[in-house]
Amino acid sequence: MEPQAKQAVLEEDPEQLHRGLQLVGGLGPVVFNLALFCWFWGQWSVLFALAGVWAVLGFVNVLLVEWVTRWRGRGVAEWVRMLANLAGSVVGGVVTHWHPLAWVFVPYSLLLFSGMDRWVRLRTGVYLGGVAAAALLTGAEGGVTLAFVLIGVFGFLVSEKRITTLRGVLGQALRQREELERAHRALEQSHGELEAAHQELQQLHQRALEQERLSSLGMLAAGVAHEINNPMSFVTSNVNSMLRDLRDEPNLSEVMKEYVDDVLPATLDGIKRVNTIVGDLRRFARGDPEAHTSYDLDTEVETALRIAQGQLSHVRVEKELGGVGRSVGRPRQLVQVMVNLLVNAGQATASGGVVRIRTRREEHHIHVEVRDTGAGMSEETKRHLFEPFFTTKASGEGTGLGLSVVHGIVKSHGGRIEVESEEGQGTCFKVRLPLVPPLLQYEPSTDGGMRRRKV
């Protein structure tokens, strides 16, 4: 709790205590006035004077003091109350010739003055001094005056001590409440931190499982590619030997000539395509760390298109390769970026749609754009697009890691990736990469390749 707030509560609670005392304390004047009325019954001038004092003090204490409190504060209101009670005590004492029942009002009033603010003692002194002076000047007996003044003083001191003790107890209770609130906030904060740590641990565990599964799939793909590569080497060698031998034969039938001219060359083109795909798959599935090397982006785009062609068979693929030349980076990772973007584009586009990939080069950067005519994305999807494990696919159809990995690879190359998409209008991913990642000692050479910078 702030110090100002604590002080406000300490001020407010005695104020409420004061109001409660006023309600109870109001019974005293009623009883004393009834006793005075009974004692002086028949002395109508005294009774009228007492009734007037009672009415004025009732108005001041019930209405005027509260109004002054709202507009000028409690301190000013207590001065008004004290002066009104001083005047009432003097008038009541004079008209009753300072009867003991009139004197009782003096110590009784002081019980209600104590403990309210720092001026209370000054007001008490003014009140007692004023009443005593008026009493002595108007013929009151000195001994009685002194007796009631002393009763008022010590009654005030006892009441003030009681109020001070109550304030101390209240302050201690407030400190304890503050400590409990602080402990409660700390407990809530610790609970929130534990909950966040638990969620993060769950995410890390899930990510590790997905990574292990993807790693296993990569190893499986590399193994399959390796097993396919060996027999394809025999097939390639044998078909080449067959074609070469048949071309050396002078007398071939028309059927065999057709094999030499059309069938076997077409078969070799198919075998070459299979070998290329197998080589791309082996290179793509490798798990060993990849060093920065010089690469041709357009060549890597062709590789990505071959790997992703199974996911693009239902759409028309358009490519616009700008002859961007050579750059430095990790080409296998960049193939992974483009495969992910192409596969996502194919999955988001219905049959008969278009997926377009385009490359171009600026002075110090190269650009890749993958655009589709698919369903597009909402603003909510775009906000979470690159977060790990975020996916809009059905359960079991996606891990939510593809675009997160893409974002990480592009960032590690010192580039950036942007997305433009509207629902029903398709999507365009734009990747911007530097020719050389930051901190690498390479630069473009005059022949269009890359060379080490001279230090």
C-alpha cells in the first residue's frame, strides 16, 4: 500500500470513529438538557434561553459542521464546532448562574474534541480558557470552575490517549494487511511464472518430439535415396551401353531403329530425371551441418521445384527466373525454404490454380517471390504465421513448424520474409536475402561468381 493511501486510511478510520462517537455522544446533551429543563421548570426565561442554545448547537453540530467539512475540510469544521460549543456553554452557564448541570457540558464536550487533528490541543485550550474566563467574569465560584476545568483537562488527555492507542492498533493492522497483500501478489506472480515455465516446457517437449520425428524422416529419406541410387546407376550404365551398341550395329530392323532414335533416348532422359531427383533428395535430407558456400539461386529453385512437384501436380506452375547469379549462403537450407513455400502454396490452391515463383536481383540483394491463387489468409492467421506449432491444417496434417523454420533460416542469412494475403485473393511470400550474409568475408567477383574479400 502506498504511504499516501495508508495515511488516508489512518485519517479516514478515526473520522468514522468520530462520527460513531458523535451519534453516541449526542445522547449526553439530550439527557443533560432534560435534567436542566426539569430543574428550572417554571423559570421560563431560563428555559427559553436553554432551548435556543440547544437548537443552535443542534443545527451547528448536525448540519453546519458537515457542510463546512465538505467544503473546507475537517480541521475548519472542528474550529466551528468548538466556537459554537464555547458560546453555548457560556450562555448556558450564565442563564443558569453556572449550575453544576451546566458545567457538566464542559468536560463532556472535551471528550469529543480529542484525537482528530494536530490543532486539537490548541482548540481545547481556547475552549477551556474561554469558558473559565467567562465563568469567573460572570460570578461563578472559583473552586467549582477549577474543578470542572481539571476534570475537562484530564478527561481530554485520557480520551486522546485512547484515540492514539486505537490509531496505533489500526496502523499495525494496516501494515499486516499490506504484508498479506504483498505476499499474495508475490504468490500470484510465482504461480504465473510456474504456469508459464510449465507451458514452455510442454512446448519444448513437443518441439523435441517433432524434431526427432522430422530427423527420423530425413534419415529415412536419405536411406531410400541411397538405395534407389545404386540400382539406378546400373540401369543408367546398361541403357547407355545398349544404346551405344545398337548405334554401332549396321543392319537394324525398323523396330530397333525406333528404339535407337526415340525409345532409348527418352528412357535415358527419364533415368536422368530420376537420378537428379534422387540426388536432390539426398542433398536435401542430409543432417550434417552445412557450411556457407557459393550457390546459384536459380539452380536451387529448380531443385526445390523437382522436390515439391508431387504437391504441385494439380496446379499450373509458372517460373520466372531472373538469372540472379551466384551468392553465398547455405543452399540446402534455402532449398528447404523454397520447398516449404511451394508446398504450402500447392496445398492452399485448388485444382486448376496457379503457383508462380520468381527470382530477381538488386544491387546487393536477391529476391524470391512465391505467389498462389489460393484461399488467402485472415489477419489473425497472419499475426501468428511464423510462430512455432501454429497451423491452420487439420489435426495430423501439419506440425506448424514449416514457416517457423523458414523464418529462422531467412533470419540466419541476414534476410527478411514478408507475406501479403487477403482471404479469397491468394497469398504472396517475399524473401529478401543479401548476396553475402553479414560477417562473411566474401564479395561478388567480376565473372559473376563470389570471391573472398581482401583484408
